[in-house]
Amino acid sequence: DEEEDYMSDLFIKQDVRPGLPMVRRVKEAIQKEEKQKEANEKNRQKSIKEEEKERRDLVLKSALGNENKGFALLQKMGYKSGQALGKSGEGIVEPIPLNIKTGLSGLGHEELKKRKAEEKLENYRQKLHMRKQANEQAADQFRIRFKTKQEERKMEGDLRKSQRACQQLDTQKDIDVPKETWFWIEPEEEDRKDEEDKEDECTSSDLSVSEKLHILTAYLREEHFYCIWCGTTYEDSEDLSSNCPGDSAADHD
């Protein structure tokens, strides 16, 4: 290339904004690359399969002529181009399409691949279903455990409430020793050296909170005519049975 004359009018009229020469060079490089790709595509030698496909598509797109023996026989029997086959014209108009096999796989291979893909999809769906069931089961178990814990906490609170009421009512009747050691709330720092107390403690520990609450409720009703659920001390058993709704939390709800 000849050196540019920086004093000429052509150079002065050029756009000299910053960055424009770089953009111009990038565009020219892209255009050059596209032209090179087109040239390579034209000069590239087509494979035998590509040539066969092009020839086949060209023949399939062209209509049958009189030189075709089968078409000539149809015309002799009264068939016209574009007409449906059959006596009353209920047949097909277009020829049956060709299903050309180009791969090297054996017969039935495509059906086998399709069947395996369907089986794989079905197994995946089953796994998703099983995972969903496992998650739902885990959620149900969590809800059951949470509900059971809430019920246990409420029952423990009711038991402590019953123990305090029992201790207060027994004391009012000058009862110094509870009928069962766990009928009263025992101090946390109490020395237990007596063997009988230890045996009673072991026996009471075998009882569940629900069983303790049931036994203590019955004792309070029979001994003091007191209902822990109502929070009321009745005059006698007749007054208790006639005015108290029941002897459990469910009856009072």
C-alpha cells in the first residue's frame, strides 16, 4: 500500500473520532471471515451420502412422467394427474412416502432404542413418585411426632397442676404424707435415703405420664371432690357427679 498523504483533502475529510478505526477493522475482519467460509463451502467436496441425498430429493420432488410404465398404465385406465386413486376417488392422492434407512444398525434397532428410552423415562417417573411418597411420609411422621410432643407437654403440665392441687388439699386435711410419693411435687434437693422411698420411686417411674394423671385425677375426685379440669372443689360426690362435666380433658373440651 502506498503511504497516505496526510496533507491531502481525502485524509482531512476522514472521520477521526476515537475508536472508529478499530471498529472498522473488526467489521472488515468479520466480512473477510464470512467470505472465506462461503468459499470453503463452495469448494468443499461433497460426500457420497450427501450427493445421494440430493439426487434422491430431486427425484422425489419431481412428478412422474409418461416415461414411467406404472404411470402410463394408470393413464390408460383413465387416471388423471392429481386425481385420487380408486373407482370413486376415495384413495390416496400422493404416493406412499419412502422411509429410507441410511444407518448401519440392524432391523428393529430404532424400536429397541425407543422402548429403552420409554423404560428409562418410566423408571425416572417411578423414582420421582417414590421420592415424593417418602417426603410425604416423612412430613406426616414429623407432624405426628410434633403433635405427640405437644400432647405430652400439655399432659405433663396437667400432672404438675394436679400434684400442686393434691399437695394443697392434702395439707388442708392435715395429711402429712402423700398416698403415693409422686402425688406431690417433690423438692429437687431432697435426700432419699429410705429404701421404701427408693422402691416407690422405681414403681412410679414405670408409670407413664398419662397413667399418673389418670390415677391422680381419680384420687382428687374421690378424696377431695376436686376436679382438676374445672378447678373446682365440690361439696360431695353427688354435687361432683351432677355438676362436673366429666373426668378427663376431652370431656371438658
